[in-house]
Amino acid sequence: MSGSRPPARDTGPRLVIDRGSLAPALALVGLLLAAVGSLALLFGGVGSPGGSGGSDGGQTGGGRRTPNPSVIFTPEPSADAPPPFAGTILFTQDGNLWSMEGAVVKQLTSAGTDAMPTWLPDGSGFVLVETRRRKTTIPYGGSVDDYILDYPVLVRVTPDGATREVVKSGLYKLKGGNNRYYFTWLLQPDVSPDGATIALVSDAPDPFDEDVRLSLLASDGGDVKNLGVRQNRGLGHNDPAWSPDGKRIALTYNGRDGAIGAPRIAIYTPGTKKLRLLTSRGYAQPSWSPDGAFLAAVKTTGVGRDIVIVRASDGVVMERLTSDGRSFAPTWGPDGSGIAYLNLTPEGADLRLLQLGALSGADGVPTVVDDIALTTDTSLDPVSRPAWYIAPDLVPSSSVSPEPSASGATQSAAPAP
């Protein structure tokens, strides 16, 4: 995940330095080493996080199936039926941002450059990764040539998608000339509960020396701070998620077992600078329950992935919620009523909702009442997890579980039931 990628020259037909096309191997190693084969077959190749390219409309991806141009809500709601969930869920299709509020589905952006949205905690907007494009001059292979550069920018967007403000650009200034640039990754942002800090994964400050690892950025911009969290060299981290109390960050700690990805869920505590490996190999994409007691996560294997519930105190798998081997990207609703997730289909990925019911057992593990398709035949972008916001007055009050006093030692997880 260092910066040793051969760029593409601008020699007539427009060619692009598209590090996004290498994302499965570079920035999303933990989950996609296990899943990239099936994703590539289903999607005809995994493109850049931002979809179709920069401001000039050039295409940076290739080979993707043509998505359904409209998002279809399923099941068709009746006038007197209650909505299947409270609040608003964001998702992306072909680099465009959509919102779903009850039965109302809206397209918020249309440039084909957006990915990885995350709500601001007060609902005043969201932060996402926008892909931008510029011409630049880069020394490579003993010569200096002109190239087209696709680079990420973190932007703050209003709820209607109409206005955006730059928080942080990934452009990286090279020495030796005014127009020499490369870029750093700025991926998978998650805003802290107090709104002050964005957790993300990045190879800032130096993409030629750093791996894509857990980092922090002030919500009003400034420098990206690499936290120096330990890693398997060259594999880094993914999927940062702030705990409801704002004191911990769950993440995917990437590993490898031969040619297969072997991710683990870990919890980092910024206050103590300690990393605790929570699960055994094969778990990724954590999402906290509202009380901080559990994590929805993905159990990954070489042939599939499913949604499970992991206990946050010791990493024990408490429940397996799906069993089709095609489910990933869980997001636990702020009111605890459900888990939104993505599900692979022959056409691509669709948005689904696991409705949760009464708690069961001494541990209070939620039970699944229904598994609802929220979209059908939509070919949603698999790199963008759903983002769910509910106004505070609609969220029941609950106590947040304190961080366990365990040391940094690895915790063993029970196998998925």
C-alpha cells in the first residue's frame, strides 16, 4: 500500500492515474482478498470509489454491468402501512448518492463522483468521498510526463445534496515543479458522536512511505493524523467506526492467510492508544449497536460472507443473521430497530433491512423479525456502506456499555453458529 504504482501517461487518448481501480488490492485488502473474486465476476471489475470519474465526465472504471437507472422500493408500500424503518438511509449507485426515508426515495447527486457517505451526528448533512480530476506532471521511470490524476476529496454536503464544502483534499504536492502532484487516500470516513473528529483510513501524510491505516482528521479540516496503530505491514486497516460513547474506534485489522484475506475486528482506544484484537480471523466491517454492547459484523470466508453479531466485550459471536454467503456492509440503526446491509445479486448489490425484535437470552441479543428488500435490481456500489440517521427525539434513550478493562491481548471468538 505504499506509493509504488505505475501511472498512466496522457499520450493522445486520455489515460488516468486511477488508484481507485486498485482499491481491492490496496485500500480494501482485509475484506476483498476474500471477496474480490466473486465481486469481480458479479460486477465485471471493481472500479474507483467515486464511480465514473471527475468533473470532465471521463470514465475511470470499466466493464461494469449497466445498472437499473431507477431505484425500486420493495415491497410497494400501501398508504396505511407504517414505514419499515425510522429516519433516513443513504446509499450510492454508480457514484451517485441516494436517500431513502420510509417509502420516499430521492437521488441527491448526479455527477457520478461520490462514495462512502457518513452522517453528521446532528443530521445537518453528511461527509463523503468525492473523486476529482486534474492534469498533472509526474516524474516516473526516469522521465517526466503529463498525466490525468483522479484523487479523493472529503467534502461536507447538505442533506439535500445541493451544497458541498471541502473538508480535506487528498492532493499531494511533489517537489520539482508547480504542477507536480500525486495524492493520498482518504477513505471510509466516520464522524465522531460529538461531531469534532473524523476517523478514516489514509496513507497520509506521505503516500510513498505510509500504508492505509487508521487516522484522524478534525471535522473542520487541517492535517490528517496517522495514529501509528500497529498493523501487518502492507495491509493496514479498514472500516473505522466510532463507538456510541465516542471513546473507542472499531476497525478491520487486515491480515493474510496465504493468498486469502484474514481480517480481524479490533478496537482502538484513542485515550490510551491501545489496540485490542477482538475476534479471530475472518471478521470485518464492524458497526456498533446503539448501546455499545454488540457489533454487527461480516463473517468472511474464501467463498462468501454473512452478517453476524459479535459481543463487544470479548469478541464472542452471539448470532448469525444471514446465511446466504452474499451479505456484507452492515449498519446498525441508531434506534436499534434494525440493521441495514448490502446483498450481492447477479445484477450487483441491493439494499436490505434486518428488522430486529425483542432481546433474547441473558445477554440480551436481538432477534431477527424480518429480512426486507429495500431495493431490487439496482446494482448499488459495493464500496459504500449504508449510512443511517434518525433524529434524536425518535431514538429511545439507552445506556452505553463501558469499555471492558481487558488488556491489549487478543480475544478468542467462538465460531459463527
